[in-house]
Amino acid sequence: MKTVHVHYFGELSNEAGMAEEDVDTIAATVGELYDELRTRHGFSMPLVDLKAAVNAQFRGQGGHVGDGDTVIFAPLIR
């Protein structure tokens, strides 16, 4: 188990009811973390419609997530 700090932007912030939170997770990747968060908060957006960053570096859904990392999820602007 690891703890990551997650920031939500746009609609995700509204759906989560918060802009950020600390999350205890077993997720090893950005995609796995988002799946956990989507289940927890009922997010309506699929991961393909989001931009994700880990420690200020943009990552795809396979990007590694480690203990103490800061992860940002933000909707893509289209």
C-alpha cells in the first residue's frame, strides 16, 4: 500500500466534491489509480479524455505511480 496526493481539475473536482486528497492505493500505474478513483467517486469521464501528470511530468495510463507521488488529473481541452 502506498499514499499518493491527488489533484482534480474541472469536472473531476466537481464530481469528487474536492480539489485534492491523499489516497491510500495499491495502484502501480496512472490507469490503475484512475480506475480506483473512478469507482470511489463515480467519475463520468474515461481516462482517454484526461491528461495525467505524476510529479509534474505528463504520463500516459501506464505511467508508474509510487509512494509519496503527486498525481494530477485534468480534462483535455477540445
